Amino acid sequence: MPFVFEKEGFRFAFYSNDHRPIHVHVRKAGAEAIFDVEDEVELRESQGFKVKDLAKAQQLAEENRNLITQVSGYK
């Protein structure tokens, strides 16, 4: 799983052979979420995140959306 960036304990990555829509996998302390980022950052699914941590993960994905889409190879 190619690594995009890590901040505040959140690790953002994607699968090199992943599918559209462009999305990012976020992990922290055993929790995982997937955010679609192609048009706007939108939570697709989450498991194990507290609401506060999920909100922070979404904020970080929004702040780094351009980086995520560039690294994904789709844009």
C-alpha cells in the first residue's frame, strides 16, 4: 500500500491497483476509514474511529486533497 503522508498519527495511503473514484485509506491505532477525494472529500466507510478522530482525519484529507489526487496517479 503506497504511503501518501502521515500527520498527527494518521497514516494516509492507497492501493497501487485501486479503482475509481479516487479515494484514500486512513489508519490510526487500529482504526481505518476510507474517504473519497475525487470531487470533494467524503467519508465512504469507517471502522473503529472515535467521532473526534474521524473529523480530524477528514480535515487532514481536505487540507491535503491535491497531494492525494496527484500521488494516486489519476490526475
